Amino acid sequence: MNLVVGYFFLGLAGILVETAIAPALLPLRLTPELLLILVIYLGLYRQGFYGGLAAYTLGLLQDSFAGSCLGLYGLIFLVLYLTLRGLAERLHTGSPILMLFMVLCGTLFQAAMLIFLLGFLTDAGPVWRNILSSLPLQVLLNLICAWLLLSIPQLLRRHQSLRRSAKRL
């Protein structure tokens, strides 16, 4: 249960970045989907009931801040998590290239699910045009953010090892 609470607080931090910091820094009203990246991480590296519960909780958190139908992103994130869990057993999950590829696929999967759920199951009008028009930039932005998030721990480890070697001298 601590896993769900921990990821919930990470999700709150991601929502804060998405809603407050990123719109001030990025043009075109596009923001990185940090919760999507977090759900992809969950799907690749966490298994079991609590991973699915965390993914669904992150989707509900996204729903509450996005103003969309409650449960829409919860369903999307849960289906994405379950799909990734099925694939994770067959893939080498230690590869950062795989994580970036899964962010690409996850962004496309999320767009397809949004088009299907909003366009076909509800009467939302031609919402697919809006989703498809912003999709290339959204994919690029999500890939850049995922790469940065993957690079930060490596930079911290390198800095830590440099500090240890300097202390020994």
C-alpha cells in the first residue's frame, strides 16, 4: 500500500509540474504528460495488484485535474499498465531505449484510446482532429521529458562518484 501512496505523491508532483510550471515555460499550450511516463514506468518495473491500483489512482488524479469524465484516464492508464505488464515479461526492461520506445507507444496508445472512448462511446464531436493535430508535438515532448527523467539519476550517480574520488585525494 505504501507503493500506491508513494506513486500518488509522485503523481501530485507531476500534476503540479504539468499545470503550473510547464505552461509558463512551454509554448503552444502543450505540457509533458508526466503521469503517463510514470504509468509506463509502473507497467515495466512494478507488478501485482498494487501496481494496477497505483496506475488507476494516477488516472483518477489526472481526471480530477483535467476536467474530463471521471474514470476516463483511470481506464486508459489501467489498460496501458496491464498491456505493459504483459509485455514486460518478454522484454529486457533494463534498457533505457526500451523505456523511450514505450513512452512513444504509450503516447500513441493513449491517443488511440482517447479517440475511441471520447469519439465513439460519447458524443464529443470531432475530438479526434484535436488529438491527432497535437499528437506529433506531444510525442516529441513526452520523449524529451522521459529522456531527461532517465538522465537525472545517471548524472547524480556520476556526480556522486566524482565527489567520492575527490575526497579520497
